[in-house]
Amino acid sequence: MLNLFVKGITTATLTVMLSYLNSNLTASLATFDLRQLLSSDSAIAQVLTGQFVSTSSQDTLIIPGSRVGAVTSKTTRKDLVKLFGASRLKDGSIYGAEGIGKFSVTRVNLGAEKSFTVVWSNNAKTKPVSVTDLGTAWKTPEGIGVGTSLTQLRQKLGEFKLFGLGWDYSGTVLLEKTKLSRYHRKLMIQVEAAPNAANKFPKDYRVVSGDHELYSNNPHWKPLGIRVGEISVVLNSSK
């Protein structure tokens, strides 16, 4: 069973994410220790470290393939403590698609809008695979984040293709031939319908459901209240 604090990470999201990654993942080096750098005066170190934590929690910019706020491809579990404080972290694990593979995760609790989960490549938590389960405050430079509407996505991406709803790859946006094709294999976007859409508009919902590709301008999307429901940012992908 999935731990409760990572229940927002859907099997579909992990399935899409893992399809881009190399199974032969290795550990990376930790970043510098700020306290050691400032060891000449522990009082100053404590003050500056506190300021650094505060600044880190305010950075909610996503650069696909590069960073999620202060979290980069080189960030370790120990670095998360320095960046956000130990009290804000909670470790757990999730299973891959169809129960294949088990991954260590760390939830960073920064409030409903800023929290996120780091998925690790190993139990040592020294190399992040991706960052997922992001709150609504997190945005790409183009303003894409959880809650972005289908209309807004079309403005930013141009017309695009996406998978139908209600299966393993539910609502996954295909970025390859969009204005943001540079984010392909770096940013995973999944859209979802409004909670009551399937009951209110069953015909429209059926048309845009299942294992097939649809265009974003399909009129059956319109009444369903389609918005971005999940974003995953790949930090260490296969080359």
C-alpha cells in the first residue's frame, strides 16, 4: 500500500515517469555543507542557515530537467534537511506500475500549495529520479502548474495531443510536437476532469476516455472542466 502522505502520486504518473528513466541509476555527490563553510561562527551559521531555509521554501519555479525550486539533480536527502529543515520531511516508499519496483520517497511539507515529493533512485536517497505531487504554487516559466486549465494549456503549447482519461496514462499530454517540445522527457503533465464531470456529461466523458490519442481542440473536452491535475519533473533521465 502507498503511504498516506504520497497518495497523490498516481500509478499513471509513475508509469509515465519510469518509461523515460534508465534502470541503472547511480549515486551522486552531495552538495557543500553551509554550516561547515561558516563554522568560524556557529551563531552566524545558525542565522544564515535559517535564512537559507526560508529563501528555499519561497522558490517555487520549475525548470524542467534542471530544478524544482532549490532541488536539483544533485540534491540528496541530507541537502533537503539543510534546505527545508528536518521537521518538514517525511520518508516513505511507493511501488511502480503494476507493483513492479519499489522507490524511496521524501515528502517535503511546505503547506498545501508548496509541498512536493522527491522520488529517489536508491534507498540511500542520494540521487533524485524526479519531483512529483507538487502543490499549486509550483509553476514553469510559462506559468504551467497544477490547476492550469485546458484553454490555458492550448495557449501555451499550441494545439496538442493527449491520451484519453481513465487508464494508466490517463490525460497525459504529449509534448513532442508542441511549442514546448524542449520539455519532452523532462516534464510530465497529466490533466483530469472536474470531480463530477463523468456523471454530469457521461457522453462527452466516454468519448475522451481510454487508450487512444485525442486532440486538445476536441469539443468533448469543453464541458468536462479539464485542468492539470498532476505534474512530475524528471531530474535524472537516461541519456
